[in-house]
Amino acid sequence: MHASPRLLLIDPAEAARGVLAERLELQGFKVVQCSDGAEGAVLALEDPPAAVIADLTMPSISGAQLCRLLGSEIGTSNVPVILRGDDAGRDRFWAEQSGAFAYVPKGRMGDLMRALRKAIETHKSDSDFFVLSSTQGLDVRERIAQHLDAALFDSVIAAEVRSLGASESFDRLTDLLSQFASQVASYRWIAVLRRDPLRLGIHTNPATRAQALSEALAAFSLGPDTPLVVIEDDDAIADAAGPEAVQEAVLFGQQAIGGFALAPRADETKSDRVLVATIARELGGALRMATLVEESRFMATTDALTGLLNRRSLLESTLREVARTKRYGDQLAVILLDVDHFKQINDRRGHAAGDLVLTAVGNLLNRALRTCDIVARWGGEEFVLVLPSTTPEAAQLAAERVRALLAGAEIKDGKGDLIPVTASFGVANYQADETLEQVIDRADSAMYRAKSAGRNRVVCDEAPAPRSASAAQ
């Protein structure tokens, strides 16, 4: 003769609980009753039942929290929990998300019995000896508190990581993530990988930068030419060595779009792996959002063909430089260049060859100038260079150097034939009380004088003479 399956029934309403317990006992079950969720968790952990029937809404802890707690414990991980409540889609959703075996609206005894018998048949308990030994000496109320603390920690981490979606760029996302992660973990370095477009963000201690870069690149199987953003400060620990990095893929939907890795200190803890898994799980949406914003800004400010700033972005950047020049009494040079005989290149070799020339010119300008200089495609075959803190003499030398580099460049068309390329340059230096448009117009006039003088040359515009006092009246 088989022993009656023992059920744990948790229901805050005493009268309703008593009626349900009687009906369950008539069906051959042995029923243990209680009214409080925390008390029910204690009873289940001390002596796991064949199944638990509980209200979704209860004092102390909810039915959803009870499911998560029992599911996390070895002794009760196989105990099915059937939750009861109102016949509402929202309640059913939360019950499913918490890991309940079934959700049955109150008043549906037939549905409850079918779910109960299926649960007991599906989750036949293992040896009682294993269950009892796994809970022996356990302070179950302390474990409930630990589990709820862990759930709260998980939700806080998840919320913080999701908020990174407002960071608007990968570099800023890396910085903000490092500021947050250093508050909740101790590590040698952390790294965020974005696969498309490829970029790796690393937070490390300045003293161990080289080692951190080497380990992070190896963790993701990346080469030394990988584009990087490195955040350095003392929030990362300067330990010389430690355990191997903990790494998780970052998904957006079903697609792996990146990864997250953390290099623990000498004593790796279980919480390190939990933290990495939680961050990686929540980072996909934030990473995707930051990338989309970054891409949209790039498209709005960049010339699609050359990769240089477009005209609008150049004007915005140059206005800031003009303001700085005025404030500090500094100098600012503007160089306007136009590719010589560009129409002939298009007519004789085709527009594809013309595009190759413009792209090559853009690449050459980016390489030839300083990082503080502003380079943009002005329109058509014209390009503008803005050189902060540059005297007229230095601006002329810079223009001559770029002119020589361009004249000596080996630019080939689609057939592999060389395309001779030169350009005419006009140089003008900003003068006090000028507008930006005025200095650009002077550079443009100088450039046309270079064209008229035979092309492939640099012409510097003379500064306008200051107005006399009598002329101003």
C-alpha cells in the first residue's frame, strides 16, 4: 500500500484553506497547512513535501518569491509549486516567470486536481536521506533572507545595466559601466566587447595596463590592432596576477553581439560569476541602443564617401575653435583645397574612379594632419582643413607638405592604372572681428588664384588691412 502523498497548503484565508484541505484529504492526500509564505518555506525546506499549493499573494513573501527560493535549494529544487490566485493574465505571467509548475485560478477544483496529480507524477522525489541530509542544521529563515537579498541584488544590477542604454556611445557606456562595476565588485580589469563595429572597452589600473590589455585581447581571441577604449584609474586593483577571466557572451535576441569579461583578484568568488552572468544577460539591449545612437550621429556628421566630417559638422566644430581663438588671443588657419581637373577624371575614367580619388584624398588628409586639426569634405572635390594654434607661416608649410604628398601619391583606378592627382590650395588666417564665413571666403579666393596661376600650388591670402578711425566714422 502506497503512503499518501504529503502536500503543503499555504493560504492566508483560514476558512477557505480549511475547506480546500478537507477536499484534498478526501482525494487521498495528507495535507500540512499554514497561513504565511515564510512559514511555509521553513516547513518545505525542513521536510520537503510532494508538492506545494500556495497563493500568489501572501504575507511575508509572495508565491513568486517562494517558487524562486525553493527552486534554488538542493532539497526542494524538484518540489513542484502550484500557485493560485485571480483569473488574470498578469498573475499567470508572473507565476510562469517565477518557475511555478502551474497557475490555477481559485475555485477551479478540477483544474487544481489535474495539475496536482500531473505535478506529483512528473516530480517523483528522490531519496529522503539525501533530502534530509541536505537541510540538516540549516537556518531556513536566514536562507530566506539570503535568497531575497540575492534577488534584490540581481534586480538592482539588472536595472543599472539596462540604464546604460542612455549612454549614447560605446566609449561612454564603457566608462559608466566601469564606474558602476567597481562599486559592486573587486577586480583586476573588466572588458566589454562590441563585435559590429568591432571595439573593445577595458577598465584597468594604470600600473597593470599592459598586462590587462594582453589578457583581455586573449580572452576574446582578438588581435593587437583591435580598436580600443581604455579607462584607467585606481578603482581597478593593481594585482600582478590572478585567476583566469570570467567571460560571458552578450546577446541581443538570439544573436551574439559582444561579450563581457571580468578578471578576478587572487581569490575568485561565486559572486564574480553571478555578477558577470547578470551583467552579460542585461547588457545586450544597452549595447545595441548605444551603438544605434552612435551610428546615427556618425551618419549625421560624416561624409559617407570619404569618412571625413561633412560641411555642417565642420562649421559647428570650427565655430567652437573660433570662439576659443578669440578668448585666448590664439591663431587659427583655414586651408581650402580643390582637386585639379576633377571633371576630366570623371569624364575619362568614370565616376567610380572619381570616387576612388576623393576617398584617397580623404585618407591622405587624415594621416597627414595633427589630431587637433579639423578635416572635412566641403562639397564636390573641395576639402577644408582647420588648423588651431597655427601661424600663417606654419599654415603655408602645412599646405605645401600636403600638396607634395598628394602629388606624389599613387592612386589607382579600378583597372590598376595610376591616376595623376594634384590640388590647388588657398590659405587664410583668422583675424580679430572676422566671421567664420569671411575667413573661409578669403581662403576660397586664394584657392582660385592658385587655380588661375597654373594649379598644383599654394596661395596665401593677405590679411585684410585694419580700418582707420576716419574710415570707421
